[in-house]
Amino acid sequence: MKSWSLLVPPIGILIFGLSTLYLKAHPIVGTIDASSLLGLSYLPWLFSVIVLSLIVQAILIRRHLDTMLFPIALMLASVGVVEIARLDPPLLVAQLRWLLIAMVLMLVLIRMFPLVKQSLQYPYILGLCCLVVLLLPILFGTEIGGSRNWIVLGPFSVQPSEFGKILILFFLAAYLSEHRRVLSLPVKRFLFLKMPPLRFIAPLISIWGIAVLMFVVSRDLGSALLFFGIAVIMTYMATGSKSYLFVATAFILVAGALSYLLFNHVRVRFQVWLNPWQDPNGMAYQIVQSLFSIGTGGVWGTGFGFGHPGFIPEVHTDFIFSAIAEELGLVGALMLMTCYACFFWRGTQIALRCRMDREVLTAAGGSTLFLMQAFIIISGVTKFLPLTGITLPFVSYGGSSMVASFLLLGIILSLSRRGEDG
Amino acid sequence: MADHTLKRYVLQAAAASLVLFALLYVYVAYVAVWQGPKLAQNPLNQRGAAARADITRGTIVDCNGVVLAETQSDGVRHYTMGEVMAPVTGYNGERIGSAGIEGTENRALLGLTEDMSRIGPISQLFQSDRGNDVELTIDSRLQKIAYDELEGHRGAVLVMDAETGAILAMASTPSYDPNQIEAEWKELNAQSDGPLLNRAVQGMYPPGSSIKPMIADAALTDGVTTENERFDCNGILDVGGGFSIHDYNGEVHGQINLRQALIESCNVTFGTLGMRLGDDRLKKAYERFGFTESLMGDVVMERAHLPAFGSLAQGDQAQSAIGQSTLLVTPMQMLLLADAYANNGKVMRPYLVDSVISANGVVLSKALPETWRTVTTPDMASTIDAYMADVVKSGTGRLAATKGVRVTGKTGTAENGQGKDHAWFIGSAELPKQKIVFAIIVEHGGSGGRVAAPIAKRLIQTMLMDT
């Protein structure tokens, strides 16, 4: 019963949130005409999402997979769907459709996981795929919203970096589990650092390099930070070596300083972060509006549907956290963050129960990816760190992000199977 | 197989990640709570104004439900009676501020009880997207007549329910069109005749003879005369220092008592009473009748300007007893003086807002008639009221007499040193449905009895037709 009752909050949020919006748009009771019914054209989609989420949970129970992660993810997605419906009603159906597609793809992945898992044995092929996927936008990318991290395929625009993060997770898990003993053996001493031979750490350095390249060329600081961070953390998980942390910190400081000196857009972004009030209506408009949003919301918020988050450009994707903070207040914002923390903790527990090195690393790294991504974008919109364009997993509008997030969730779920040989 | 060290490192990394995430919790709370109020009130933050703009301003209606001001579907505020009702409705503009009911009832019209925009969904219990409606005591038909009667002159007309203080009409000319005010703001401010001034409550005038009922009251109350004393009016009163006071148009009233002196508005008699009363008792009389007070709330009244009692020469004492000298009052004060005699010595607090009604029809507040001050005894009130009835029956206020209605009044023809005299008429009328008091001033209109009293008659006739 517990597994089912966890689905009540997300489905409740979906139904009550959308009902609230409908009633707000049609305040006069009793008059139902064609135009007001048109506002309900999303109902079939909503219904499908609810039914599919029940099916997913049923399958998870039947397969003895974890039954807590999915409800938490659905909770985040529900908050996102409801807030997107409020911010930009025409996007509601699209978001529901993406949610549906993402859940179906997750089921497919869970079903085919034994096959997927085998790829973990070929780290170098994974590394190559990773390189290709990440270099695609750098070479053929289209600029959307200031970042050249999109690939346009006919009617679809895909953000390869969203899927790239799964590949990078697989690569790191595969590579590190294979080489962790070598990597933790200090062979060479460089000052006070213990480093293994260069050929073993070369793949890591190339990932860091790609991350920097993404930042400088695609201007996609969010993904760059995410890739860099996950590489560092997973390396630490595998080796426990603090030397890597030190080298990574030094690396990012040097890279940051160099790009600050060399590239104008990096400089501008850094200055906006340091003092947004110098140009609140120009370069710093977005971050200033975001701060206004959060400040106006205060502790309790303005009430759902009664704030004015529309002043923030791109509010439904990168800045959805600010919109939620404005309307649901600090209370709502912290609850959202708590969802991520719970999700992360549950994922880590799953990792700790896995048997194989590469499974531990995949599950732990995957969970960390979610937390880190939430951390990076929330820090960005609150001016804790320089602003970075990246989605809030499960919550932000966007197909690539939604599908990639659910695929990653599917991977963690598949690793949670108990009582069987992993 | 995974060994122990791997899981230990995973746990370490997870703990570190959570600590970092916890830092973000603290920071977000810092932004929302610590910096929140400052950010919310930042002048660059348009959210407060946007929240206000989301609210449709409530409608202002008169006592019969006639719409006076409403917000159209295109968001434009429309004032149905334009300049006729301008002194009542006032205006509201982002750049020009607000006046009248639009100003004093701003929060009610917006439906704001408190600034509760930051207390979450609960705030919506107190806030709808449509403000409250305000129902006034004004009778728009009477207001129209009052305005039409003044047209072409500068002046003001006030009509009030004698027993409740409900303002039925408040006209002031020249006026302005609140529908156009933002466009005409500059010219209106530059105009020398001050159309933005609500003369009924802000205009300062010498009251002239219309103050005499109060002086009669003071003289009797303080015992400087009796109802039976006979005064000898030869048309000129020597006030010492080589100055004298004359009666209007050089009239000579002969042997008259106080009643006849009021009926004929005898300056010689009242000048004499003024000198007998002297500074202290004159000052006390003006204070007793509330001339030193101002009014706030939905009816805003300026304080009167009184002569420097305590250092007046005899001439100024006599002058301030016939409403001249440096005495300046608003028409509203004279209306309240008239109310004292029409309402047994009690002056009601004037009000314009009868009720505030929420968008879904709930009456949120309803005006309760309230005595502003008790200024004289019922006996004295009825004595003076009888005198004032005679003013209309057989004295200077004859042109206000209306068949079948008991009308009282007092004329005033106030010298002002800037042209023709101001024409005043204050008084009361006992209509079948209610007792009203009125105060009328026509700037530079000439004789109060000939110019202002007929306006009172028109108003009374209008109200008779209504009933």
C-alpha cells in the first residue's frame, strides 16, 4: 500500500493545480460554452499521464524495483507541469506529451536494461560516443537562447548535452571501475601530489577539456560545469584520492582565469554575477528579475497563479525555480529542493546496495547528476554562482531534458533490483 | 565485486554533496527572507504595480444605484457625469495622484484590506481581482440641478440630510472632466479660476450675513441681549476710530428686536452685538460651532480662518459679527451651521460613503450617522430656527419660499474686495421624506437673497418631484 500512496501527492498536485487554473480562467459558475471547454483539451493527455504513472508504479512493484524514486520524480514533474500551465498555457499539452514519452522510454529502457548494462564493459567505445555526441553541437550546433547547444533535426530540436550526460556517466562508471586500482596507485609524485601515469588519466583530462570547450565555444556553462563536476566526483568515488580534487580545482581555476582574460562573454557574465545592480535593465535583467521574483514571494509566496513571474525571460525553462519561489514562497522552494535531496539520498542508498563496482558508480553518479544539476541551476537563478543555462531536472519545460532525466531515472531504478544477481 | 572502500568513498562524496546542497538551502532562505522585503520594494520591481493593475477598480454609484464611475472592459475609468460629479468622484491617475472618493476610498475600490500580497494563498481570501463598489449618499439628479444652477458662475452648492449628515449634493464650479484630466492636467493647474479646487470644502469665503444666526445664538446664550430688547437702527453704526458700519443698500430698519434684525439682516444690530460680545465671547462662539476644526475622512474640510481674537478693535469685533473682517469659512462650515438649527442643536458628521459592497454583493461596511458636536441647546436651536423660518417667510430669503414646505434660511451678501459681493444662502427645508440643510454660495453673484435663495428653491422643488 505504501508504494501506491506515494503517488497520491504528485497526482493530486496535477489535478488540483490544473483545476485551480481552470477555475481562475473561468470564474463564472454555471456557464459552460464551447470556448471554455476548449481550455480543457489537455484532459486526454492528463488522463494518459495519470494512468501511465500508475502502470509504471505497478511494473516497478512487480519487478521488485525501488518504488520511491519514481513518485519523487513524478512529484517534481507535476509541480513543473502545473507551473508551466500557469506560465505559458499553450506549452501544457507539449509538456504532458513529453512526460508521457519520457515515461514510456523509461519503461523500454528498464525492459532492455540487461542489454544496456553490457555497454558498461566497453568504456572506450562509450568514450568515443560521448565525444561524438558532445562535439556535435560544437561543430553543427544551432544557437537557441544564447547557447549553441542545440541540434536541429527537422521539426525537433535536441539538446545533445542532455543525453551526453548519460553517456558520460556510463563512460566514467565503466572506465573508473576498470582502472580504479591503477588510478589509486601512486606511481609518480609531482610536488606533493600522487599521480598515476598520464595515459591512465588522459580520458579524464579529455573530459575536462571537452567541458571547457563546451563553455567557451557553445557558451553552455551549465553543462560544462555539470560534466566537469561529475567527472571529479566520480573519480573521487572510485579512487578516494584527494589529489584529483586538488588537480581539478587548480584546472578549473586556471581555465576560468584564462577564459576570463580571453573571452568577452565570460567577462560579462562574471561581472553580472559580481554586481548585477550595475546594469539591472540590460545584461543583468534576467538575474535581477529572478531575484525580484524570489524576494517578492517571501516566505509564503504570492499564492499560485497570483504572482508575476512573467517578467523573467525564459521563465518556463531555466528560471522555473524563481517562478515557483515567487508563487509558492520559500516554503515551496525548499520543498522542491527537499525532493531533490530525498531523491539523491534514495539513489545513493541504491548505489550502496549494488554489488558490482560499475553498478555502484553508475547509480551513485546518476543520483549525483540530478542533485548537481539542480544545485547548479538553483545557484544560478539565486545568484549564488554565476548564472548558467541548464534545466531543472523533471521540472523545467523541454523534451530533451525530460526524456534524458527519465532515462537516467530508469537506469537507477534498474540497478535497484533486489534479491537477484546483478 | 564492489569492495568496502568504494562504498565508503561514495558515502563521503554523497555527504559532501548534501552539505553543499544544504548551503544552498540557507542561501535561498537568506534571499527570500533577509533580502526579500528590500527586493520586493525595489523601485525597479514592477510586481507591486502589476498586482494593483490586475485589480479592476470597483464602481462608484449614487444613492439610487446610478453609476458615477466605473472601469470599462478596456480598463479605462469612465466617469458618467463628468464635470458635474467631479468634486465628488475626484480622479485617479498614475502620474497625477488622486482626489475625491477615488482618493479617500482608494483602498476600498481596490479591495485592499492590508498589503497581504506576500502571505501566500491565504491572501486570496481577502483579495479578489475586482475591487469593492462604493455606494455614495449623493443623489445624482440633485447634483445635476445644483451644477446647472451654478453654471456660468463660480461657486458651490451643498445639500445634506439634516438628521444623518448624508451629503446629497456637492457641486463646485468651475469644474473639470475627470475623463480627460490626465490629458488636460497642465492646463487645469495653470487656470487661474482653479477648477481643481473643490470649493464646497476647500473654498475660503467671508460668510457675510449668513453668520448672523450664530451671532444671535451667542448673544442670547451669553446674555448680552434678550429676545425682547429693541435696537434702534438708523442705518449707520459708529464703531469708533472714525469707522462705521452701514446697512445693505442704505436701508434703515428703525426700532427692531433680534428676530426682526435677523429677518432684515440688520448690520447695525449685529455689529452692536459683536461689540458687546467682545473678543473672548466671539472666539468662544466660533469655537463652539466648530469653525476651528477641520474634517478628515470621506469629507475633507479645511479649517476656517478666524480673525485674531484677543487683539481686535471694536470695528473688527463688529465686522466679525456680520461675517466680514478677516473671517474666512468654507461652504461646508456654513452647511454645518445650518444643520445645528435644523437638527436641535446637534451637528451631524457629514459623510459621502453610504456603504462599501464587495464584488459578490456582501456589504462590507455601512455608514452610521454620528453626531459631530452638540453646539447649542434644543431650546436655543428652535428659537433661532423659528427666526430663520421668518427670514424665508417675510425677510431677505423670500425667494426660497416653496409652497407646502417649511423652509428656513439666512442670506448673506459678503463683501470681498475683489468685485461684486458673494451671494450666500444657508438653511433647511422639511420635505415629506427627509429634512435637508443646504449651503449655497455664488461668487460675486451679488445679493444672497436674489441670487442664492432661488437656487435653494430649485433644489427643494427637485427633491419634491422625486418624492
